[in-house]
Amino acid sequence: MNIIASWVWFALGSAFFAALTALFGKLGVTGLNSNMATLIRTVVILLVTVGIVSLRSEWQRPGGISIRSWVFLILSGIATGLSWLCYYRALQLGPVSKVAPIDKLSVAFAIVLAVLALGEPLTWQVALGGALIVAGSIVIILL
């Protein structure tokens, strides 16, 4: 019996909630500045995450976190913030059915960056999947 790894379930959950993010974001950004909408979303995420960390007793002393982790988490936060600002503006200007799939080009970008920066292997399956995502995005953009 082939048991699906737990990370797959979390990845599927991420995809599902990302779909809801697009839908709810499109509805929420109507008539509102996209940057303000992103701020509201960010505050909600902060509160939800604080609640989860608190309920699970997962707090750590900031001094116990390595400088390397701090640097990369700060850079990740900056990248996330910029991504969200772009995403909400795109949702404000375009249809969810086109914005969300184009946003998923992040998968192809992540594959390339993982190979170049992290030395992850580029298997034919990963290359093909990434190429199909790019092809789908091209179809959505051009047609």
C-alpha cells in the first residue's frame, strides 16, 4: 500500500487555501486600495499564526534563533510582502481565473532557483511539470 507522505497533504492544503485566497481576495479588494487590502490580510495572518503558535506552545526565544535563520526569514518576509502586494493589485485589475494561474509560475521559478541555488536535482518529471506550468501560463496570458 502506497501511503502519501505527510508533506503532500500539507502541500495540497496550501494549494486549496491559495485558491480560497484568490477568491476571497478578489471579493475583498473590490472598492479598496490593494495595498490596504494586503495590510488587512497581513494583520489577520499575524493574529492567526500567533494563535496557532500559542495554542501549540511553540514559542522560542528570539536569541535562540540563529542569525542565518533570521536573515533568510527576513528576506522571505520581504519577498512574501512584495508578492502579496503584486498579487492583490493583479487581482484588483484582472480576473481570478487568469491571475491565480499566472501567479503559479512561482512553481517554475522555484524549480529553477532550487536547482541553481540549492543544488537540487532536476529530474525529467520536475522539468516536464515545470514546463507544463509555463506552457499553461502562456496559454492563459496570450489566449
